[in-house]
Amino acid sequence: MPIATINILPLGTNSPSVGDFVVDCIKVLQDAGANFKMNAMGTVIDGDLDDILMLVKKMHAVPFEKGVQRVVTIVSIDDRRDKKVTSSEKVESLMKKL
């Protein structure tokens, strides 16, 4: 199962804070019923690759809808095909090894 990390960076805003943009992007995931986890540096999504990419596109559009003129979106995808692994299972596996 693909796992993606997403960072959306609105540039040229009136404030160094981007929390309002993050909240609106997360609402896209909530409305879609996506399986995701936020952390201090990004958002991790588990799911079908086509669904993830569609969500990334929708999230990328959010700052533009709020008047931002430039947005940088960084996506990292881990797509393991030999077995189904979720982001939670990856963390659990590492914790057991610690």
C-alpha cells in the first residue's frame, strides 16, 4: 500500500504562520475520509496511489483558493508492492527493533 508524506508551502503570504493554510488542507483529507496522520513537519497519507495523488492535487489548490500566488508542494511516496504495509505498521516495526 502506498504511503505518502506531503508538505504544502504557500509562499508570499502576509505572515510567517501557515497554520490556517494547513488546517484548510487537512479539511480536504477529512472530507475525503482519507487515512492520514499529521506531525509537526508534514502529513502522512496511507491509501491507493491514484487517491493519494488526487488528494495532493486538491490540497495543492487550497492556498491558491485563498489568494496565494505561489505554492510549493513536496510529495514523497513509498510504494511497496511485495506486501501491504501501513505507516503505523512501519513505525511499530521500528519501535520493536529499538
